[in-house]
Amino acid sequence: MSETGERIVLGVAVETPQHAGLAACLDYKSEQMLAPGTLVRIPLGKRDVAGIVWQVGSAGAAAGIELRGVRQVLAALPPLSDAWRQLVSFAAGYYQRGLGELALAVLPPELRKLDATQLERRLARLKPAGPAPGNDPPAPALSAEQAAAVAALLADTPATHLLHGVTGSGKTEVYLHAAAKALAAGRQVLVLVPEINLTPQLEARLAERFAGHHLVALHSGLTPPQRLRHWLAAHLGQADLVLGTRLAVFASMPRLGLIVVDEEHDPSFKQQEGARYSARDLAVYRGRLENVPVVLGSATPSLESWQRAEQGAYRRLSLPERIGGGALPRVRLVDMNLQPRDNAGAAALSPPLLDALRTRIARGEQSLVLLNRRGYAPVLHCGACAWKSACPHCSAWRVFHKGDRTLRCHHCGFTERVPRACPDCGNLDIQPIGRGTEKLEEQLALALPGARVARIDADTTRLKGALEVQLGAVHAGEVDVLVGTQMVAKGHDFRRITLVAAVNPDSGLFASDFRAPERLFALLMQAAGRAGRDASQATASEMWVQTWHPRHPLYAALRTHDFAAFAASQLSERESAGLPPFSSLALLRAEAKSAQAAAGFLHAAAAAAAGLTESAGVMIYPPVPPPVARVAGVERMQMLVESRSRGALQRLLTRWLPELHALRQKDKTHRAVLRWAVDVDPLAI
Ligand code: ADP
Ligand code: ZN
Ligand code: ZN
């Protein structure tokens, strides 16, 4: 394409490196008028890269420079919609990332590589839309509460709804009915789930119910060509349903009619690197933008969503009972202060819990024992010289894994064989301290001779397909006692489990992170939801909690399955402490070879903010190290920025961040900072 005679100037979103600042778009010349949303290939430096036409007319970022021309137009692809571009613009602004960086990052990586001819070939190979619509099998009749929820969801004025109901109360059935209505109206449905592990089950259920429709999955577990195909099917309107993890919130769906966010409280909806967006929050934004209903479902909603429902910003829909009248498991607290102690201070498994497990085994029922720490023991220790298995690269202990006899750092991955003797004094008797799932499995096997004990955690499921095999064994009844981390507490439908036990959950009560109690409560409620899903056994199902603090209000609320009471007490604590949802937070993080360099940058950042009028009404706290300050030899520091007003915080960030980009250029001392980033609405502080 010649570069002469090109009179039209276009603002194009391009993936520019972060140090280029937050420049929205770069200007290019074009011979033809291109609609915003059109995918193009453009020169950037010496490279040829993908871009998205963002606006007709100059974006102003390259004023005074001889403009280069658009190289190629990927005209076979219909332009991305205005709504899609607005969603991306909003997300880039709110989470303080470059527009082009975000816009291109949320496209399938494969799409960014294709030229016009390659794209045309891919499009030609796309299967036409699935089977003819209208062949879906019949759905069960809804309960009165479910019917009311579906009716409210599909009311004339689309709104955001918080669907609150325990596991088994029929939430998914509400999603399915609402989805069926949207599909019947010719619309597309977007369903977001927190983790890939949880997609196969829901995918099977959706595929069965909507056999007459075209369903695609969008998550990071797909191969790049699959992800491209599925994305294209959604973008071309061929796919009726898109089921995906957080990245799917950016799926281009021209006929979008309903958004479902299942397990809306789950931390996995927040991206933890790059653009740290919350897919749950963006789903709500997108619903408003596209005027479609959004349903956020959970047994233990996030306190942010619960508070919005309390205020009337979201409509609350409740499913108070389990379908089929299944009772919720009885919660039994074991007061560990009253249990016999062994030489480690306390027996891992209390006698009453072991008795209860034996009874279940004798009855041919399954139990689930939860411990949120994998490996054999969190640290190895030498009694002679006090050596501990510290990671040389992190401020953390290396975990002892007995299975492959390694010491493994769970932060940087550094792994070594377990030493035969203490590396410092040669003592042969080095001891594990504490316990992880591996040791718990061993202890259970010892205490319950003849029982079939199995374990599922990130270590046992590293190989592709391993999780499915292990879950299959549990479902087939080949396991009596299943040991697992939170991985198994979520989502899986274990019909034959009648007892769930949390052996050591107390750490969540007093953790420094203000969201720890919320997480613990959600985990325990979710775990309790694993038990007694089979109504015939539900009356006998139990949730056991071993605790040193049996009178803690969190456990009192758990006992009565009273989320509302728990939420009310947490919210009043948050309100008096000025924490979210009563304030908005951002976290500025810096990483450097030394803690001083990281802190120095944050101090300079705070000084820069103090000079801005936008800092009024915003509190900036002194830099502190995060709980694990050093990872892989890099020191980390963080600084909390807080305001009662979300708007005030946003205005400050928007003015402040460009100054921070400049800071490192201006002042040589800050070159020691390897990376810095801002996390808006951080999950953990
Ligand atoms: P949740 O998503 O809240 O865990 P589900 O929608 O999965 O609940 O429902 C729990 C069980 O009850 C499922 O097996 C589901 O098929 C069944 N179920 C839900 N609603 C109905 C209904 N209205 N009639 C019959 N069975 C139902
Ligand atoms: Zn020693
Ligand atoms: Zn490490």
C-alpha cells in the first residue's frame, strides 16, 4: 500500500510498551475510511503489529510527527462493537492500564498474529453455527422461588441481581431458565465461572440443556487455535452461549442478552497481573452498558455485592432452601482446647472426629477432610542448631514434600532434594514441623486402618487429566476418606460425601488481611455444601470444624448457616475501620533488588501525589513490605492509597500515574526499581 495520497487520520489502539505511558492511541494514515473497531496491521518501530481502529480523526498522541500508513485492513472480520470498545476503554481507565495494551491483550493471541489472508482462511474453515435451534430437551419445572427469581431477572428494566442461595438451592437452574429465555429471544448468553476446573461440569450441564444451541468455552486452558475459533464464533454471533473464566468478560458478543457470574465472591475473578481487573465488576459494568440483566450468584456473596444489595443498587433474589428439601449439614465444632495433646502440642485429629470418620466408613459413606496447605510439612527444622528450611531467594520457608523427598519453595519454585543431615551442623535428626495435606493423608491412613484414603491437591493433579481420574475414583466410591485443599471444596458435586471436616481453619480468623474471615467463611460454607447433596442422606450429613476458638462469631454464624448474620457483623467492622466497601483502595507496588530502593520509589511517589490538588480526600499510607517481602531475590514494598470516595481515588490515580512513569526517567536513583504497578480494588493488602 503506498503512503501517498492517504488523507484520513485514524487513532489506532496498539500494544505499546508500558514505559511509553498511558497514551491512548497512535495516529496512522489510511487511504480509506475505516469504521472504529476494525482490525488492522500497522507498523510500530520496525515491527508489523495488530491494531484496532479506535477513532476516526487524530488521537493527538503523535502530533507533529510524519504519520505512517495502515499496512493492511483485516476487512473479513466485522468491526468490534462500540459497546466492546467502551468496555475496554472503561477497564483501561479504571484499572490504570494502557488502552492499546489492554485492548490487544484481551483478544485471542492467535488473532493478533494473523494477516488478512490468514484470517480469511481461518474464517472459511469455521464451522457454521451448530445444530438448528429449538431442539433443547425439556427443563424441570421451577419452584416458586426459582420462578420468581427468573421473572425478576427478565423484568423489563435490566438490572444487576444478586442471587443468594446455598449450594443445591437451585441457582444453576435459575441461570439455565433465564438463559433459555434469552436464547429464545435470539440473544447470546455469557456465563462466567471462577476456574477452569469448574468449567467441565457446568459445560456438560449447559451442553445437555442447550443441545439445540451452539456453546463455546473461553479460558486459558484452550489451545491457541481453539481459543481463536471460539472467540470468532462468539464475535460472529454463531455461538449462542459463551462459558468462560475471567478473560471471557471481554468476549465480543453482538447479540448479548444475559450475563451470569457464578460464585461471584471467588477471588479468581480478579486478574493478579498485568491489568488487574475484576471480571465480576466489569460484568456488572458491561450489563449496564449493554442494557442486559446481570446475575451474580453465590452462597456466600462478596461483602461488596452484599452491601450493594442492602443499599438497593443490586436486587437481591434469595433461594432459601435446598431443592428436594435436603437439609444443610449439621455443623459440629470440636474445641481443641479440650482435646488430648500429643508431643507436638495437639493431636492433628481429635478423637471425636476420628470416631465420626470411622462411623461413616462403617456405613459405607464418604468423608472429605480439608486442610489448606499442601506438601508434607511447611518447614523442616534441626533441633540441634535451629536450622530451618528457608528459601535462599525468598522470605519464606521451603515446604517439605515427602512423596518425592524435596524441599520446595511455593513462592519461587526453587526445589532441592531433602538433605540427609542438617546442612549447618550435620545432625541426622531433622524434623518436619506442622503439617500439610501429605502428612494428613498419612496420619489418617494410620489412624483408620483398612480405610481407603486418597488426596487431591495441586501436587496430585499436576499432570493433565489427573484431576478427572482422581475425581472419578471418588465418584465411583473407591475412596472412603478424601484429603484435599480448597481445590476440592469448590464446585464439585460429591453425592456420597456425608461428612466434611476442616482440621485447622483458625488461621483465617486472625490473619492480617481484612478479607481473610470472609474467605474462610465462604470456604467453610462451600465445603459444607459438598456434604449431603443427596437428599436421602442429607439429614445425617455433618460439617466438622476443629478450632481453638469455638466461641468466635464466625463459627456461630457458620453453625446456623447464617450468611446474613456473618455479613452484618463483618460489614459493621469494615465500616468502623473505614475498609471496603465503605472506602476504595488502591495498592501501589514496587519491586527492586533492595527494600530501600523499592521504598524510595514509593516515598517519591507519595511526595508527587502530595503536590497534586487531586490528592485532597485521599489518604496515602507509608510503604510497608507485603507478608512475603522477598520472592526470587526481589524485594517488594507496597503503599496503600485509600479514599471514602471512589471518584476521588480515580481522579488522583489518573493524574498521578503519568507522573510515576516520568519519575523513573527523571531521577536516576529510581532506575533500581525493577517494576512497579498499581492494583485498583486489590483483593489482599
Ligand atoms: P445450585 O446451583 O444452587 O447448587 P442446582 O441448580 O445445581 O443448585 O440444583 C441442585 C440440584 O437440584 C440439581 O441436581 C438440580 O438439577 C436440581 N434442581 C434444581 N432445580 C430444580 C427443580 N426446579 N426441579 C427439580 N430439580 C431441580
Ligand atoms: Zn543443625
Ligand atoms: Zn523461594
